[in-house]
Amino acid sequence: MSEESGIEPRLRLAALADVPLGDGVPVPAGALQKDVALLGRLLAGAAQSAGTGEPGVSDDDVAAALSLFEDMRTALDRMETQVVIEARRRGMEWRQIASHQGMKSSQAASQRYQRLVTRLEEIRQGIR
């Protein structure tokens, strides 16, 4: 998805900012937002120290950043799965879901969903 084409969905979803979250509803987006901010700081620190010879970001900092990605990926997979379930619950066809996800076929969207569900189940069972 190009940067320009991502603007409209973001504006639409920004309008939901005032929708209250129910009690007990997990909000993994908040954790993702914090992790992305931390990664941004790391990259900004690395860019500032590049070429100056000054230690801005240590190897341990980079290692810590790398360790965030698996949890972030899992959280994104969970959210994507929940949104696809909601789309199907509302009667959205697989071809529509595929189109919104930038895929060319309903089969691709359905297979992606199945891969996500399988991956999340394997994580839950400790297989992954």
C-alpha cells in the first residue's frame, strides 16, 4: 500500500478515537505504539551517532530492539485476525477482504487468514 493510499483509511479510523473501549478489552495497539516509538528512538540515535564516532546506540540496544519484533508480529497477527473475523461477521466476502488487503484473489486472503490462525494457535500451544 502506498503512503498516499493509506491516508484515507487512517482518517476514517481516526474518527473512532472517541469510541469507548469496553472493560476488559485488550488493547494491543497501545503496546505496539510504544514499541514502535522505542524503535524510532533507537534508529534516530543510531542516525545521530553515525559518522561522529560517538557511542549513541550500543550493540545491546540493537539486540533489545531486535527482540521486540516477534511480540509485535504476534500482536499484529492477532489484530488482523480479529478484524478479518469482524469483516466476515458483517458479511464481507473474501474477495472484498482481499481487495482491502491489497491481494488479488479471495483465495489469497482466505489462505492468509488460515496461516495467521494456525500460527497463533501454534504460539498458544507453545509449538512456536
